[in-house]
Amino acid sequence: MNPDHMKTVKPGGTIGILGGGQLGRMLALAAARLGIDAHIYCPEQDCPASHVSAGFSCSAYDDERRLTAFASAVDVITTEFENIPANTARFLTNRKPVFPSVKALEIAQDRVDEKAFINGQGIATAPWRRVDTLDDLKEALADIGPDGVLKTRRLGYDGKGQTRVKSIETAAAAFAGLDNAPAVLEGFIDFEREISVIVARGQDGEIRCYDPGENRHAEGILRETTVPANISPATRDNALRIAGQLAKALDYVGVMGVEMFVMRDGSLKVNEIAPRVHNTGHWTIEGCAISQFEQHIRAVCGLPLGSPARHSDAVMTNLIGDDVDAWQTLLATPGTALHLYRKGEARPGRKMGHTTRLL
Ligand code: AMP
């Protein structure tokens, strides 16, 4: 960390957050606990974070006048959404400290750059090839084999922009379905389980990791995270080492999520880095004294990191679409904490809230 960019925000200060979804909402609540105000910048009116924040600027990410006013109203800036245009972060960096850095955001926004970075650290991923043309796709299938996942290079999340392919025909159709946008072909990984590590790195380079959670997805969307993950101590140690190494190599400040596949021999492949607080870390609100959200606020505000120790085992379940209709029953369920994000319509696939059950 360049010492010029170090910044301490004390209680009474203001943190600016780019993005106004549920992650911003839970960050704002954690900041409030430390006596720090949150100011949200988001293009959508009525977004989940705006309802719990001291300040709200509603405008486009390229509105330089509003971005300038936002920067002057806050002490430090962070993001809750990895697809913030890099130019927005760059514009703000010239006005106030932005954590994580533009470089970290850019790497995580592009699946090719991300995988090249991870492999450059000597860390395994699924085999992959960049695909810009149909010829690239044919070559990639010849190299990797027909069983794969075709993903857009940019702007994918929750399984969107990705298709399982099993032959050149299904792959070509999937590529056409992406409007021939730049893509990456990954070999399909027959993993034993999926885990993630929530890692925090402070402005001073200190690293703290939460225990890995074990994740269950359906249709590309996270359904459930259970801690502890059912992995050996050696695999756990390796997962924490990998997450810490990646955070250090990115000169990262804040919390990030590192998703990994656990193979049958206990070895790990990194699937994805999320440069923000992460859905698989929501259990830390009830399972730890210091949640991932408070840890992120502490890191970007230059405050001492808290202990990531887990005091309880936990299961976090997302409430997706009309799952949220069960809110009254969930409120009446002993040992279950209910979080609702105050989103309007419960559309299919939309994350409306979550529960954490302590075990
Ligand atoms: P992603 O959007 O890359 O995080 O992918 C969402 C989910 O799709 C992952 O958590 C996995 O369950 C599955 N997935 C993604 N890539 C692969 C792969 N190469 N092999 C097997 N499953 C995958």
C-alpha cells in the first residue's frame, strides 16, 4: 500500500459506497454500529441500501458532476458491486482513496485477466481458453475437451452469462447465444464440493480469514452456505493460504470472497474472486463477533481488523424469489435469524433475503 493512500476514518466520519444492493445495506448497518455514516451512490432509486444510509446520491456511474459531489461528501470510498465501471473508480481515485483499488476491480471484472492472474500466482483453476471467435472456440474444445462451461468474459454473476456445453454444436449455439461477446471456455470440473474463503486485508497489509464455508448452488445461484465446511485440516489451511496469497498479490484492501472447488484428493482449484463482501460470508453476522461487513468497514477505514474467530457453527440459506413469502414462519423458527433486503417484487432468481441458523 502506498503510504500516501493510507487513510483513517474515525467514528463520526463517512464512508462512500458504490452500489446500493443488499451488500451495501449490510455494510451501511455495520458502519452505523461503529458510529460511521454510509453514503450510497447508486443509479436506482429505492435501492435496498438507501433505506438505511445517512446519505444517498442517485445517479449514473458516469455522471461526473454527481461523482465529484459524492467524493467531496465522504472520507473514503468502497464498492459493494464488482461490476462498477473501472472508469468510475478511476475518476474517484483522483479525488478520494478508493478501496479495493481500480487494479483489483479490473482483474476481477474480466474472467481471462482473473484466471491469468491466479495461474500466475502458481494457483490452479479449471483449464481455460479465451474465446473471441468461433475458430477460437473450436480450438479451445480441441484442447480442453468437449465437456465445459462457456462464460462471458465480463459482467457474469449468479450463473448468468454461462452455459454448460458438451459438443461443438452446443458450444457454438451457446456462443451465438452470447451474441459472440468475448468469452472463456472452462473445462467442466467434477468437484467433490465447493467452498469459499472470506479474506480481509487491512491498509497495513494485515490478513485475517474466516473459516471456509461449504456452498451449495442450484442453477448457478447460491442456495446455502454451511460452516464449518466438511474438509480436512490440510485442505482448510491450504484454502486460507491461497486466499491470503491472492489478497496480498492484489495489494487488496477490504474483504474479498475466493470461491474454490475441492477435488476428491483434497486439492483446490480457484473458481472466482469477488472483490467485495460475499454472499457466502453472511453467516459471519451471527456466527462471529465481527462480521465480514464490519471487517470490511474496518479495513477500508484504516481501523484495526477484528478477530474472524467463529463462535458457532451455522447454516445460511438464501431466500430467492417467492421463498420470502415464508417470512412469518421463519420469524417464528427458534434459532433462526431473518434478514430481509426490502426489495420490491419477488421475481424468480432474485435474492430477497436470507436466514442464518446457528447449529
Ligand atoms: P461462477 O459464476 O463462475 O461463480 O459459477 C457459478 C457456479 O457454476 C459455480 O459455483 C459452480 O457451481 C458452477 N461452475 C462454474 N464453473 C464451473 C466449472 N468450470 N466446472 C463445474 N462447475 C462450474
